[in-house]
Amino acid sequence: MADICVRTAANGGDATGVFDDDAIWSEVYALPYVVRYPEFAFVVETDDGRVAGYIVCAPDTGEFERWFHDEWWPTRGYARPDVEHTRQDATLLEAYRRGTGAPQFADDHPAHLHIDLLPELQGQGWGRQLIDTLADALRDAGVPGVHLWVSAENAGALAFYSRVGFTPLAQGETALAYGKTL
């Protein structure tokens, strides 16, 4: 999963070498979800047994953000940048700022997800299957809705989320929030 996270972190493209340490991507956007909520983590395996896609989710964003801030991130060992000069600085500062609560729309969409598929699986229905599998698990757990943030520059992802039933919730400086009622 860590490898897939890096290989899709540049708006769906490969971000290998963008950061001094490629592991930062998965330490922020994939692995903490698997550790905290393994029951909401699903993968797609290829015919030869390789994992080539995944979806991870926190069913309660506020609780997850507190856990990330208090328990996960302090054990990762990354120094806090003084200023934001690079994308790596921005990502590390984002990680350090987490834990301040959930977004305003989290009452109706308390869960949040991250989904990544390697190019070899894209366009074959695997993303939809992962979304549907996660939605079923969240419904079974009594979660009323799920949200995500996507880069405003990631046209493919924006189109995909609309096709699988997500609607716009909010707009940030460089990203949009989408939600799906379950």
C-alpha cells in the first residue's frame, strides 16, 4: 500500500522522489488508516497476487484526527518545518496541524477516505467496486456519510467521484471536498 500511495500521490501520477523521504506520503495518507481502522481498509489484488489498489477510511474523522495527532504522528519522527518552502514542508505541516477537529460537513459525512489505484487497474471498475465495498461496510457500522478531499487539478479523480455518487461539499484553496450520503 505504501508503494501505491507514492506511485499515485502526484494527482494520480508517480510522486517518487518528490520528497526527500517517499515514506512521508503513506505515513500521512494510507498507513495510519490501516493501523487504526483495518476493518475499513480494502485492497485489489492482481491475478499474480500483487496489491495494485486500495481504499482506506476513518469512520469518525474527528476521533481519527485526534488519534493521528496524539498517538500516530508523534511516533513517526519527522521534524516540523519552520516554514513552508516545498510540497514536503506543506505536507509535514499539514500532518502537524491535524487533530483540531472535523470539517463543518462531518456531521452528515463523518467518515473520510483515501483511494488509490495503479494505472494498470484504472478504468476497469475497480475504483467503483472499492467505493461500493467501503460504503456497504460504513452503512453496516451505522455511518451516515463519507467525504474526501481531492486536488482541484486532478480532473480524472473529480470526474470519477461524480460518477460514483459524490457531490461537492466545500472548496479550499487547492482542493475540493466531496461527499456521499450512505
